[in-house]
Amino acid sequence: MNPELEATGEDSKAREPKPEFESSNTFTKCGLEKKCAAPETKVPGKCRKILVWIREKLFLIKKVVEDKWVQLQHSCGPDSERTKIYQIWPGKNVFFFGGRLICGPDPRGLLLTTSSIILSSWIFAVYIGDDLPNHSTLIITFSLILTLVVLGNMILVSTMDPGIIPRNEQACVEEVDTTKKCVKVNGVELKLKYCRICKIFRPPRSCHCAVCDNCVEKFDHHCPWIGQCVGLRNYRFYLMFMASALCFCIYLFAFSCRRMHQKLQDSGIGLLGVLRNCPETLALASFLFASIGFLGGLLSFHVYLIAINQTAYENFRQRYSGTRINPFDKGLLGNIKEVLFPPFQSSRVDFRAEVV
């Protein structure tokens, strides 16, 4: 027999069992692929059901919101398109929440004051109050309460109508006699000044604020630290803000000094050591010391003004110096009662009213 044929025969015999092995491998592979593919087909099905459920709920919420919006538009009707007074007010004030809040034109002072109060409270709570040996939780809690009180009074003063006087847009300056109008207050004759911007005779003790561009009743001053005028309606809250801020600064300053004193006693380091080990305490104490001096002097000045029943503007202009008598002076107790405990005055301008 030919050796080549024998070789080919042996090769064919050697190749014959391989298909059975490969077929078994293919079956096992197919089985594994089916086992692996089975959970992959189940997971998208569950996700699809969840997505369909979420989509149905979203469509339902969207429909409810659209129905409510249509009902709101029908209930408002043409009133929502009407112009309000605050939208066309010629002054420089900034209004929020549909004319409910009235702020000054420059918010930088208010933002600086707010950030200073919050930053001081945060430094005290994190670095100073927690490091005190006794009653640290109670001390920090009381400091946070003082912070909220100060911020509440500040927001109240800076967002309230200070006593803006309505303008007279229909009058013509040329047709008005600006020299012949006087009024008597407690037997003293006072001349009323005419405001050419607001076109009105200003009441006694009123003034036109150049920053807000409004005539303010019983104008005291324009405070740059809150960005708002201080007048008849918000003067009491301005005093409350200063008093609460002074208490806040004294409280934080006392415990800051106590912590620095403890550091000096425990470690025996000098002032440079305190500056190196706890610079935040020294910086806060320095800031609070300056704030106490400023607020204390300002509050003392206003206590003096209350006692003699004058505004800061009147005192600056020296309206009642020399022989001129202050017709608004009612004695110490009468002045305190008039300034601190008068009936609350409603705003003379309804900024949310519709323009006729």
C-alpha cells in the first residue's frame, strides 16, 4: 500500500473525534450564553416598567399643574396685567415681593453689614465658643439667638417704608406759589418748604433724601450701613437694631477676651504667641472692639436726640440753636413716649395699589 495514502488515512482518523468535542463545546457555550443572556433580558424589562410608571406619574403631575395654572389665570383675569404703583414709582428704591418690601438703591452697605454679623457669629461658634471649658453649648446657643435677633431687626429696618410722602405729579412748579405757606406747631410758626422734585409742600421735620430720591416724613438720616432712610416709621426699629447689635458685640467680645486670657495663663505666651496660635480670636476681638466703640457712640448720640426730641438732620443743621425754640420738645418723659411708644403709622403710599 502506498505510504502516502496510509498517512492521509491516519490523519483523517485523527481528525474524526474532533467534531464531537467541538460540538460539545458549542453546546456548552450556547448553554452558558443562554444562562448569561437570561438575566440581561429580565433587567431591562423591570427598568422599562419603572420608567413607564414614572412617565405616567409625570404626565399626571404636569396635567394637574397645567389645570391649576389655567384656573389661576382665569381667577386673576385682567388684574394680573394691570400696572402697580411700585412698578412706576419715580424714586430710586428697589422693591421685592410685589412691592411688599422696600429697599434702598445701594445694597452694598447692607450686604457688608450682613456678612460681618454672620462671619463674626461663625468664627465665635467654631473657634471660640467650642474651646471654652464650661457651658460651651449654652454660650454658643445664646450667641446664635443674638445673631438671629440682630439680623431680624436689620431686615425689618432695611425693608420697611421709612415714611415716604406721596408725590404730586399733576402740579406744575411754575403755577405754585412756593413762598407763602406756614403752619403753627405749639404756638411756633414754621415755614413749609416746597420740594420741586416731589412738587409738594413738605410737612415739618421732613426732608428730601438725595440717595433714595424721596421726601421722607420726620427724616433722620440715610444710613449707609443698611442702605435705607431712617424716618418716622422705622426709627424705633433702627434703635432696636443698634441696641441688639451692641449687645451682640459686647457678648462676643467678652468671651473672646476670656479665651485669650486663658491662653496667656495656660501657655505663658505673650501677645505675639496669641497672634500665632489663635489669630482668629485676636482678629475678631479687634473688630468687635471697634464695633462696640462705633455703636456705643452712635447709640449714645441718638439717646441724646431722643431726650431733646430732635432728629439727626435737625441737629446737624442746628435748626433750634440759639434763640430758636424747639416746638416739638415735650420734656424728657414726653419725648421718650413720643419717640419710642407712638401708635404705629401706616404707610402713606400704597405701593401695591393699581395705577388708575
